[in-house]
Amino acid sequence: MKLTLDRAAESRSTESGKSPDFAPETRPAKDDLKIFWIGSAFLWAACVSASLIGVATTWFWVMIFIAVAVLLFGVSAQIRPAMGLYSAAVLALCCAPNNAPVEVQLVVSVACCFVLALGLVRASAPHGRLGGAGVAVVALVIVYGVLQLSATVLENSANVFVVAARFTLPAVLAVFAAARLDSAARCFLLDAIVSLAVLQSVIGVLEFLNLTAPIFGTATVYDTALMNPLLPGVVRVQAMLGHPIVLGLLIVFALVLLLNRAPRMRSWQTAGLSAVLLAGLFLCGSRSSWLALAICCVLALFWAVKNLIVRTFAILGLLIGLFAALTSSRASSILVEQLDLFTDSGSFTHRMESFGSFFAILSQHAIRPALIGSGVGSEPRLFAAGLLQQDGFLIIDNQLLTTMVTIGLFGLLVLLSLVAFAVFGLPPAERLACIAMLIMFFTFDALRWTGPIVLFFALVGLVVSYSREKERAKRTLASV
């Protein structure tokens, strides 16, 4: 009997007397790849038609139905949960952003839950027991969901069925779907997400060239166009995702996966895809996305170097380079000018004020709302009470604060615990993707959008998948 790549890796580790932290990725079967591209063709035809003629058309929904059917029922049971996650991410990101009609958001969110559930029902059973990290993540996600629904019910802050469909169920189902993935299915999912980001970057470039119109309108806040801070006089692009920051988040997510996993293609192909993604990132004008990407690049370089002496010299080199830039009159003037433009913007001051709201919520709120939150949808009431930013912009723009407001201090601790398990329990590429999302949490309410919810909790669910894989490798080692 032939061994698969991950089984072979376990055998090699057994012979060497060591259990590997992470087995090498296994490429999916060619038949599954063919089905994926056929299903994706229908999916992207639906997305392009939506960009041209809108989502309220029979053609769009028929194409979406065919694509999901092909992706879920055409692939092997091994890959099916990955295709459920991919289909749900595409539907949530491209068809139901927060500026879509409320009815469309709800219908598509229910469709996402249905797709995720179908992927689970028809999936092959996972092999091996969960490790401690996997058990902890599953328990924390259930607690997260219970807190979200119970706080909403207790405070009567929103329709609990809408909250469950748009926020709670997609998160829980995404974790359970990702937990079922083996090496080949994980590879499939991550490659599919990169392809999604590349396509959205291409649509963003076409939007910049005025060849397509954004499906959910141009980027605006209170009917005022959002201008690109990197391209004066140009409106920020958002492709099909409904917001430039969501586009930036997806692109950074894909870039760190593309550049930090084992090579998936030739170098020139990787460079070409990276250029397309960087073009989309530049045109969306999300400065927080660039900051997240820069931090991830530094961390990737730091982790890639194992020698402590080399790491030390690398840090010294960065510090010397920074000192030279600050002491150079031309470089420092450019830096100061850009910093002034950034700090003088309402975007920056609004986000800085959000940090002060943490203390206001804890010190002036009643004990129960402070601990378990005021429920999803309670933000307008807290703005009116003066507990949140008072600059007239009624969006928090800080996911950590939004979490504490809606599900309390306990909920915030649960979310940070999930991030910690992902950072310490995932391989470098997925770990960097999680760190990128954590950085974006400080400047954007990412988990109030169904698409980013699917992406983030899919990463969290991969911790469970890797935990099961590590336990299997340990038992194989112990049996020798």
C-alpha cells in the first residue's frame, strides 16, 4: 500500500525518533482540481455578472447554485468541507457585505450556513483524536457563540435569529468545517482563498480603469467618497467586497499565504500573482492593511532566520536604517509630511478615541453588561450614552472594543484566547495570516462582516485540524 505524503512524513519522523510539528502539505488529487476549476468558473461568472447587472437577477442566483453544487458534490468527500468553506467565503464576501440590502445580507448568510452544513454532512470522517489545543478551541468557540446569543437575548439588542444567521452560526460552522480538513484539503482551501483575492484585485484594477462599476457602489462614508490617501484625487476601489478595508484585509491574508507557504508554483508565477495583489492593495488605499503587511514581512524574515547572531545583526540593521532615514533631511521631511497627513485625518483620531472607550465601558457600565456585554446591535445606544466615540461617526472601527461592547470582557478574553491558540498552534503562513487579522482588528470591525468571520474562524478551526494531526503523529511514534 502506498503512503500519502503526510503519512510518509510521519514514517520519516518515526524513523528519526521525532514527531514533526507540521507535516508537509499534500497536493489535492487532479480530479478534484478539475472540479474546482469548473465550479470556480461558474462562481466567477456569477460574480462578474453581479458586477455588471447586480445580484437581484435570476441569472446570478442560478450561476451561484450551479457553482456551489459542483464544488460540494463534484469533489471527493475528503475535500468537501474545504469547498464548503471556500463557497461560503465567496458568497459572504462578494454577495452580502454590510452595505448590501438587509434582505440580501440575511438570505446570503443563511445560504452560507447551509453550504457549510452541507460540506460537513457529506464529509469524510476525520482520523485521530483531538489534542489539548483542539479541545480548547472547540470549547472556546462554543462559549463565544453562547455569549453572543445570550447577551443579545438578555439585553434585547437585536433579533437573535438574524444575529445567529449572520454572525454566530457562520463562525461556529466555519470552525467545525476547518477542523475536518486533512493536509490535502487545507492546501486546497488556502490556494482557493488566494485565487479569490487575485480575482478581486483584478476587479479592483478594472474598477480603477472605469471598465467596471463596483456592485455595491463606490466607496463612501455618509455619502462622501472615500479618497485614496496614496493616490490623491482618486476614489478607493473595493471590487465586490463592499468596503476598501475588507478588500485590503483579504489581499493581505492572501499575500502572506502565497509568500510564506511551501512553493506552489514557479517563481515568476508567484511574482506575477504578488504584483496583482499589491496593485489591488495600493488601489484600495487601506493604510492599516499596509501596516499589517509590513509587520508580517518583518516577522516572516525574523522567523526565517534561526541563528541568534544573524537575528541580532538583522535587528541592528533595521534600527540603523531607521535612524538613517530619520536623520536624513529629505527622508525625514517626507516621513513627517505623510505622518501629519495621517494623524490629522478623522480616520486616525476616531480610532485613537476608541481606546479611551475601553475604560469608559468598564468604569461606567453596569457589572453584567461589562462582563457579558450589551448584545449585538447595542452600539447606537452606547454612542448616545457617551460611552463610545463622540465625533459623530457611529461606527466603532475597533473589533476588540466592539467585542467587549457586544459580549463583554468575558467575550473579549475568549476572542483573544482563540487568537493566541491560532498564533501558537498554526504553521508560519497561517500564523502570519492570523496576526494580520489581529492587527486589522485594531482599526476595523472585521467580525461584524460575515465574510471576514468565515476567514478568521476557518483559521481558528485549522488549529483543531493540526492538533488532530499532531496527536496521530505522536501515537505513531509511540507505537514504534
